Amino acid sequence: MESFASYLPASVFNFLLEESGSADAKLTPPLKQTYSTCVLFADISGFTALCEAMSMKYPRGGGDEFLAKRINSYFELLLRTLSSQGGDVFKFAGDAILVVWPPSEEDLTTRTRRAAQSALEVKKILADASIGSSTDTVALNVKIGVGVGEITILHVGGVFGRMEYLATGAPLIQAFHAEHQADKKDAVISAEAWALVEPFFHAEIREDKAHKGDGPPEQYAFLVSCEKPLRKVSVHKRKDEKSNIVSPAVLRRIMNYVPGAIVPWVAIAEERWA
């Protein structure tokens, strides 16, 4: 159970457990879950240059493993920083990631503070992070956007026992637009998010640099520092309080969301080989 759960975002995992335990659960796709939260979108620049540098250094091959180790190290540091404030990776999109704060006992303001705080921490720790060898070093940078509001997670599929999840809603649009405002090393949050966290942060307010309409331009907060940092927390993932054993039906439902090529290896506890 724990192994399969590690391949799902907490929002999806918790939803499946809760719906499976409901007497009137409707688990035939498509399914929908809606809640208010904050979303962080981080776009990493520099991977293309790193790939080109490695292809020049290893023209006959052999650079793939070297490159994979460096990229994994970078992502590990990035994800550790985000998860230390309760952020949960919802999707990887190439060299970008979408992070969602799952429902918890904390209110929306607190979760948004955590998103903004983790954005500042990423900016501080990973700005101009050097990756590569002693002779071929490439600096990677991160641009971050944060949005807040109501999101809807759609669960689609059902063919050949496969399921997929995707998110939509205003927080994603805000986060994407905020990230587009950012230059390298910037952490930018939407006006809606800034209205919640303004007492706890210092920021520079700027207008939409791409504004072309007749109405007033959108405003964005470029984070500078945190006034009252929050303590670290873990990602909120629901546990089965009664037992670590779940019904085969629930386990199969969770397995449907895990890539088919991974399932056999997880089942025999050999993810490392996969």
C-alpha cells in the first residue's frame, strides 16, 4: 500500500481512500473532487544547456547516466524543500512541476503562507545552482508562480483498468500567469494570494508586463522576504487508522493510477531496478 501510494499525489490518494470507504460512493469514472487550496508552478531553466554540454563531452555516449544523476540530485533538493512546507507534487511537466497543497486542518491562509515561504526557500537555495562536472558546469535557475482559490481534480479513464488525473481552476491560471511574469530566480504570487499573506511577507508589487487590454492591468507580488516563517510540516496524506491492510478492491483502484510498467516491480518491492 505504501509503495503504491508513493506514486500518487496526496490529494488523489486521500480521495480514493475516502470514497472507497463511503457507502454511497460513485467510483465509475469520470470522477470529480473540488476544494480550495494554493498551487505552485515551478519552471526550471538550464536543462537544455546541460544536455548539450553533456552531448559534447560524451559524443560516443555514456553521458546519460551522468546527466540523470545530476538532474535527480537537483529535483531531490527542490522537492525536499517544497515538501518541508506540506507541498505535494501533483504533476511533472518536463522540466517543470505543479505542486498542490492537499486539504488539511490548516486554513487556506496558512497553506498559502507555506506556498509562498517554500517559493522563497527554493529561490534562496537553488538560484544559480551549479550542476555538472568540474570542467562542464551549467547553472540552473527556477521561476516560480503561486495562485490560490478553488481547484477541480478530474479522474478520467477506465479503459483497460487505467486511470489518469488532471487539475483545472483559477489557482492554476494564476500560478501560470505569475510564473510568466518572473525572470530567472523570481518567486511571484498572484494578487489573490498576496491578499491572504501580505501581513507576513515583504514584496515588490508590479503590474502585468504583458498587459494590452483597456482595463487596469493585473498586479503581482514579487516576494523579497518572509516576516514570520512557519515551522516545517509533512505532506498531509491520510492514513488508515484501523489497519495497514486495505481491501483488494481499494488496492486495485489505487494501482490503476500507477503506470503499468511500474506495477509489477512495485509488487515485488524492486522499484530500484525499474
